[in-house]
Amino acid sequence: MANNNTGKNQIQIPEAKKAMEQFKMEVANELGIANYDTVDKGNLTARQNGYVGGNMVKKMIQTIEQQNFK
């Protein structure tokens, strides 16, 4: 499978990349997807993978809203 990443949306700071990976694992665990870090994402449904990313965005937006409206 070819890597179609054009360089957009790549995390440049190593610490941020580690934090995002941890955040992804936390969200996956909350959604009941065990061992998300080691599972072959190709064996998950698009819906399962989409839930993880979508819930990450939802939580990030909630955090920003809470910080800005306190």
C-alpha cells in the first residue's frame, strides 16, 4: 500500500506526537476498542476507526470551549 501522505497534518514536535498517540489510545479504550495500539487497523471497520478520530476531535473541541468560556 502506498503512502499517500502529502506532508499535511503531520505532527512536528516529538512530544506532541507521543501525547496524541496516548490520547488516541485513551479514546479507543473509552469506546471499547481494546489494544488499539497493536491491532491491525485494516481489520477494524471504517466505523470503528472513524469513531476514534471523531471522538478525539470532539474531546479536543470540548476542551478548548471549556478553557475559553471559564
